[in-house]
Amino acid sequence: MIVGISIGAVNVPLGDVWGIVLHHVTGAGAAHSDPALDQIVWNFRTPRVVLAALVGAGLAVSGAVLQTVVSNPLADPIVLGFSYGATLGAVLVITLGGGAALAGLGVSAAAFLGAVAAGALVFALGQRRGRLAPTRLVLAGVAVGYVFLSATSYVQLQATPTELRTVMFWMLGSVSGAQWGQLPTVTAVVLVTTTLLSLFGRRLNALLAGDESATALGVDVNRLRAVLLVLAALLTGTVIAVAGSIGFVGLMIPHLVRLTTGADHRRLLPLTALLGAVYLVLVDLLSRTLNRPNEIPLGIITALLGAPFFLWLLRRNKGLD
């Protein structure tokens, strides 16, 4: 994170970054002699890097939980439709913002509500005779996602060229607009939900053995799935609302952790959060340095890195046959 703050259009020595951050956080030491440098480090880059870490952690943890809940290694917030719901909400505000129909919602609030709406639909459609079925959840997620995606495409047709550029950049993900005011809510949601999900570690491990085995161990499978889906939707909606739709993080990072530490969720979830945070900070660093002074949306880089990884995983994992 310190390296991410240091490198940019104006490179800042690591020592100066440490000094500025410590001064603002603890009050230790004197203020930096260059006010412009202080503003670059503290007001622009630090909130951006912190937000990237929070978003990476949130998407990775959500993906790890959803893969277990629906018993599908390809599950993530996009597959279950959460991301498409958030995208529709944001696009509506960007193209029709200020309209009475949107009640003055901001982009982040509308994206969050869109993700929650998508999650509620998937939850309702994924039930059979009062029980949540993993296969039905995945199919419902795909169907709901395409409905929201088609609605988003229609709204885009009504957008002006300026609005369309904003929409496309948001849909591909970015933390360039990070502000300190966004961080308290996102930090609280990511920390609290990740902690709660980690406390479900033993019961998530039981789900890996199948519903019958989990029930025999005393786990209320249907109730557990419902709680986990709600927490995952809350986590996903919060981070997508501030950073846009970013793919492959929730797919790739949990698999990388499983390859090295195993599938025990008591270790898997905290390590997934940590690796997801590091990963997206590095991706954000690449996004603003590969094509200076222009920025590449985060989703383009995560797709370029994530797709080859899954092709490799497909060839490596003979169990998929």
C-alpha cells in the first residue's frame, strides 16, 4: 500500500510517504515542507489505495463464500447477478440523475440498492418448497443477471456520449474518485461482514461435505445459506457501489488461497481478504502507470489476469472431468 501511494504521475519517495501518513494518522513529526506533496499523498492517493484494498478484500471474501453456498467453483457476485443489479442502479442515476423517479439517489446508493434488489430476487427464485437449492440459486442468478444486463443496455441507448463514457468507465471498475468520506462506511461493512463470515467457518466447512452430512452435524442448511447470502449481498453491494463492477477478483483469489492453504474456511476467509486487498492495490497501481497519464479501468486488467489463470486451473484440475 505504501508503494501504491508512492508511485503515480508524481513519484514520491517512500520515506516522505511514511512521514506524511504517520503525521496525519498519529500527529507525530512535523507537517511536510511541500503542501502540494502532502495533498497528493494524503488527499488523493491514500484514500484511493485504502479503498482498493477494501474493495479487493470484500469481493474476494464474497466470492469464497458464494462458491461454498452454491457448491459451484465458478460462483461469484457476477454469476449470481449482484454486480448486474448494482450496475443497473448506477447507470440509471448517471443517465437520468436528478429525476423525480430516482428520488435524488446518488450513484453509490443506487448501486447498493440495485445489488440488494438482485440478491432478493435470486434468493426468492432460488427456493424450492421453502428450501434454498444450490443449482437453482446459480440458474436464478444467471437469469436475473441477464434481465438486469438487458435493462442496462436499453438505458445506455438513451445516454448521451458524455454519459456513455462515464457509464462504461464505471461498469469496468475504478477507485479513482475515492474520498475519505466514503471510507468509514465501506471499512465498517467489510470488517464486520468478513468477521461474521469467518465465525461461520466450521459450518461452511460442513457445507463442503454436502447438505446431508452438514444436517447430520447439526447445521440448519437452509437457514445458513439464507444468512450467508444476505451477508454476501451486503458486502458485494457496498464495495461495488463505490468502485463499480470489477470481475474475476471473487473468482480467482479464493482459488489461489485454496491451492496454498486448503479449504478450511477458518483460514481461507481471512487469508482471502488479505490477498484480495493486496491484489487489487497492485491492479490499481498498474491501471494508472501502464498508460500514463491515462487510466485503464480495473476490470480490464483483472480480466486479462483472471482469464489465463482459469484456463490454467482448468487444465490443472483433472477433477473437473
